[in-house]
Amino acid sequence: MNRNVPLGAASMILASAIALASEVAIQMTDLPPAVRKTVEEQSKGATLRALSREVEAGKIYYEAELKVDGRSKDVLMDPKGAVVEIEEEATLDSLPASARAAIEKQAGKRRIVSVESVTKDNKVVAYEAKVRGTGKTSEIKVAPNGALMK
């Protein structure tokens, strides 16, 4: 069996692998200046846990994973440093009653492992709950009014 891969095929395989790699860990020095400034602002009073460069739907984003008062906070930014989305760890009790009730109803007998708020344009647009049951973990996403989201 011939194990030699033609150069063109190897290049295509490598390009495919790179395209699939949507998140790459980076350092503060790898950030564009505008993104670095936003990270510095967002991380005041927090612990910076990790930085990454992501490609979603063909667009480049940067994410800062923070720990604030013992809770996780992920800040997604565009290359110009604008905050696109913030996901923050929350407690079930801190959610609006309609969102909490919808998550509890969807979870049923499964255990709610964690809850996050999702903020865009300075407004909470969703709540995401990770639930575990029968060895599987899944996610429930609801709007602030409790409507189920995909």
C-alpha cells in the first residue's frame, strides 16, 4: 500500500484541519491593540484565566475567560475591540421567574449543573442551563421571558 500523500492532498488536509480549528489559545501580546485595551478594561477586578482567537461563521473573534468574584465570565470581542457577547455564570435564583420556571420545567428530573446569562448590546438576551441526566449533559436555552430558544 502506498502511504505517500501527494503534496496537493496534504495541503488540502492541512487547510481543512485549520478551518475546523475554530479556537486557538493566544497570549495578551497576540491581541490587536484595540482588543487588548478592551480585555484590560473588562478584566479590572477579575482574574484573566485564558485568551483565545476564534473563527465563527468565517469571522474572527477574541475571547477572554475571566473569573470575577468566584464566577466565570467570558467576553467575546470583534477585532476592533467591541464587545459582542458576554456569558456570565449565574444562579438559578437570580433569573427572572419566567426564565427560571422554563428551565426547571425543561430540565424535569435532570440535574441543573450550571446557569449562564448571555448579554448582547448591554441587554440580557438569553439564559443557558447545562443539565445532566442518565450520564448525558445537554443545554437548555431560554429567553428572559421564558420562551424556549434553539
